[in-house]
Amino acid sequence: MAPKKAAASKDKSTGTASSSKLKPATSINVRHILCEKHSKKEEALAALNSGKSFADVARDFSEDKARQGGSLGWKVRGSLLQDFEKVAYELEVSTVNAPKWGEVKTGEGYHILMVEGRK
């Protein structure tokens, strides 16, 4: 079965789509973990579910230049891949030690992402 192109943002504790209404934002401070293979993404998710810091998991598993904790910095609307951005802007703000993450598949691979700030 082929993976979905984009997964809805999911709450870490419940695995369900976030139901809270977020204020519209024009920019977000985002981190991600990029894995080329689904199996590696699943390993990263297992590490997150076991309580490891998002930044530590990004350093251990991410396969891109954002390895330094997965930080992409502040990104304005329209500057990210469309599917990635859709999930990112739906996420609640969280911290690397208590992340609320979403997942999405793009042409670059499998992303696990979290948002640290919105404005």
C-alpha cells in the first residue's frame, strides 16, 4: 500500500487530528526530521514516543542539513513545500522536550515536524 501524500497533524498523546482552533499566523518557527525511508521515520517516531527530545531525535535520524536539532527557523507562509506547510500551520506550538508533531510525505521524503512559535 502506497503511503499517503500528506498525513493530518496528529496530537502526540492521542494520535488524532488537533481539534483546537489556532489563530491565523503569517510565520512559524518550525523544526523537522527528514527521513528518506518509511522504516527510518518509524524508528524516529518510536524514539519520540519513548520520550526523547525532538532535537535529539532530529540529530540522530534526520537526513538533511537541519540535523542541528532539526531547526528550520522562522518561515513565512508560502516559503515551504505546500503539503509540509499545510501540516505545519495546523500544529499547536510546543517545545522540543514535550513536542506535538505532525507527519507528511513530500517528494523529499518523510517529515516529522513540530512548531515552536507562531506570529
